Amino acid sequence: MPDRAQLPLALVEAAVGVVLVLAVGTAFAFGVPTPASEPTQLDAYADDAATVLASEPPRHAGTTRLAEVARSEAAFEREAAALVRRTDRILPANLLYRVETPHGSVGYPVPAGVAVGERTVATGYGPVTIRVWYA
Amino acid sequence: MRGQVNLPALAVALLVVTTTAGLAFALADDAFASATRDTDAASATMLSERLVSERSPLTSRANVVNRSVVADFDADALTRSFPVSTDAAVRIRLDDQPVAERGDPTGGTTVERVVLLERQEPATLEPTLATNRVTLPRRTEAATLRLDPPNGTTVSTVRANGRIVLHDPGGLDGAYGLDLSRYATITLSFDADGPLREGDATVTYRASETTKALLEVTVDA
């Protein structure tokens, strides 16, 4: 009798139901990865450094310090060392940073695979991006 | 015969589905319970964000904390300005010095912000006025100009970087407040019908000195 070999229909339905319920359940089990607190703190550092630099008066001419370094190649060459000193001074000692301007970058190369806080400030001469990470 | 076999199968099927559903509910409950646990980090981040923003009672502009205001800040002022944090223990420290503390946070989350501590002191400039112009050595948002031209000389107009800030055809004499820009170096020029000498104009402005500091905000709900 071919009938005897068949699985009871109720069990087949139950199996399908279990698959469906578990499919929804796994979404809760794994969940959405919550952002760790480290990037938040790093973003705060990047935000603060950008805000401070962007509202500081320049050393020579221009509206702010960041606008001054973004202004021209020559201005960047002249101000790069001072920008490094100032950024060093502002950020806590356990952080490394990189500041990218339209005319070049100062700071350290960004390593791969670490959490990085980032903030971009628009100046009149192009965007300036500040990245910070834990040393 | 087949009809009787289906009855225990149905019972087993119901049992399996009910167990699985219960398991899924437990998982969902756990997920929701752990999701609401992270409020400390969120409120610490938010509170620190508001403390350093330009509208904060502590700052004179974004990320620049006024030194004298911070000395008067306490737990009451914190509750008044940021009522959102009333049911949590909060501690605010500036460069390891306590600023305000409510409750006794034992753990919680700490967020560090980099700020500048500003001290403002009035500075006075008495230009020689050899060319009827004076460039302020520091950038400032506001300045007071005191004009005292010699008899017979009329100062009709004062310009800041070419923009007319004071004008009186009958002659300017006395103290005037000037609204200036922090984003430009200001040169004041005077239109006078006679020579001006040192002491005829005095500029008083607020020179700010800033030092770097770390603002720590701890929230423990």
C-alpha cells in the first residue's frame, strides 16, 4: 500500500509551521548589530576637533584655521606644521588622526580594520575631513 | 486504519508547533529586554552633545566653555537646563575637577568631549592714528570705541573694513559699541576733517584666551 508509507499530513504542516516561526525567531536571536560605543566616542572626538579647528582664527589670513589650510597649495605648505601641532594639542594623547584637505593631508596614515571617527567640514575652498582612531 | 494514525500525529504536530512558538517568544522577549538596556550610552552621548553645543548655558560658542560660567554651574543648574536627565545619576567633570554631580553614579557610561576653556579679559588699544586707521590685533565680536576728537575736528564716519559702522554728520563724540565679525581681521578707519592724534580714539575689546580641556559626562540610570 503506497498510502502507509506517507507521512501524516499534520506532521508535514507542523514542520512547515516550525520553519516559519523559527525564521521570524532567528531575526530576534541575531538581531540588528547595535553600534558599539567606541565609534560614538571617536565620532565625538572627531566632531570636537573639527568644531574647534573650524571656529579658530587663522594664523595669517582667511576666515578660520581650516579655511586657511584649504585655501591654496602654498597656504597648505605653510600651515601644515602648525595644523599638526594644533591638532596634536587638541586631541587626547591616546588618539591618532589624519586631516585631509583639498591640497594634501597631514597626520598619520589611517590603518585598516580599526574603528575610525570621522567628520567633514565644508570650508569656502573645499571639504576638510578629520579622522581619528585609538593608537 | 489511516484515520486513527492521524490523531496522535496531530497531537505531536500541535506540541511541536507550540514549543517552537514558545521558544520564538522567549527569543523575542530577550531581544527586547536587552535592547532597552543601553539607555546610559545614549543619554550620556546626548547630554554631552548638548553641553558643548553653542546653545548650552556653559558655552559661549560651540565647544568653547566659559570659565566663569562653569564655576557657577551645579546640580540645580543641570536639572534646570537639562530636565531630560532627572531620573539618572549624572556626573560632569572638567579636566578631573567636578563641575556638577547629581546622585552617585557608580558605573554607567562616560563620554569625553574636547572643549576649549575660555577666559575673557578686556584689552584696550590706543592707536597713534597717524593714518586715521587702526587694525585690531585680535579678532573679536564686539568692541567699544571711545572717541574724543580735539576741538574743531569732526569725526563723521567710522568704518570697519570699509563697512560703515558709525555715522553722524554732526560729529561723533563719546563711547559707541561696535558689532564686529569674529571671522575677519578688523581695520577701523576714521573719516575726520582734521588730523587725529594718539588718545583721540580708544578701542576696548574682549581678548579671549583659550586652553584645551576634557569634559567628562557620566550617566548612570
